[in-house]
Amino acid sequence: MSAKTAGVRLEERWRDILSVHARTMCEIDRALHPYGLGASDFEVLDILATASPRPGDQCRVQNLVGQVHLSQSALSRLIGRLEKDGLVERSVCAEDRRGVWVALTEEGRRLHAEVRPLQREVLERMLGSRPA
């Protein structure tokens, strides 16, 4: 196989990955829309639920940046919307005033638990039966 052919195949695989990602995100958005959430909103709630499994647990916003595929400013706006909706609480780190903590509220935990099966169903439908 020539280098040119390998490059074309690699580009095709990359485009396939992007296509599957876009379709999956759209399906998650569609499934969660009735709950007032989008795919990125859910992703933040899901990461917080996993990183802070007990009520009152907090996570630094900076730690979320590497896990959510959003810019820091987009993540900050998203967290602001989630806070406005009563799903998360933000607080300033006492030791480092530049640091911001975020935690799920009781309502955020409840909503996450309610919609998590919907998101997982979409993932299973879109990705679960794909050939290896």
C-alpha cells in the first residue's frame, strides 16, 4: 500500500469517527431535550456524579476542562447555566482564590439519575453493536 493510499484511508477513518460522533451527540441531544439538557450538559453532570459520588463532594472546574471537550470559557458558561437551573453549585476555593469548585445539587443528582439510562440507551444504540 502506498503512503498516499494509507493517508486517504486514514482520512476516511477520521471522517467516519467524526460522523459517528456528530450523529451520536445529536441523538443524545434529542433524547435529553425534553429534560432541558443537551449532550454537553449531561456530560458535565455525569462527570461530576462520577468524580463526586457523595452529596456535598466537590470537583475543581479546572479538572473538568480536560474531561469535557469544550473550551474553558464554554465550560464556564455551561456551568453557569447548570447553576442557574439549580443543578450545580459553584464556590471559590478558600486556599486558591483563582480556583472554583463545582458540586451537584440534590436536584442535579436526581435529574442525572433520571436521564442517565436515556443517554446510555443512545450510546448502546449508536455504538454498542458496531463491528470492532
